[in-house]
Amino acid sequence: MGFADVSIAELATDYNLTVEEVFFLCERLGIAYKSSKTRLPLEDAKAIISHAIEKNNSDSQEEAAS
């Protein structure tokens, strides 16, 4: 498995999440990590990005409905 060369902290910043939200996703998805500087394998990063996009889309829909 290749590496995405992206850390948990970078994913959080890029997808408007807190580091704690990314940690929660890692735990929920069974992704091992040590800190916010952990570099993720490509497939793990893609899984987190997918969930982040879903969250951001649902947040946008909730704002539009308000």
C-alpha cells in the first residue's frame, strides 16, 4: 500500500475538520495512528477524505435548509 504523504493534521486543515474529528474517524474506521503528525497510507487517507466530504456536504445542506 502506498503512502498519501499527508498527515492527520493536514487532512484536518484541508477538509475543515478538527484534529479530534479526524482521530474519531480513524478510530471508527480502524486506522492506526500515533499523533496528528502521523502520515497515512493512501487507502486510509482516501477513506477519511470520503467521510470528510460527506460531512461537509451534509453540513452545507443543513445550512441551506435553515
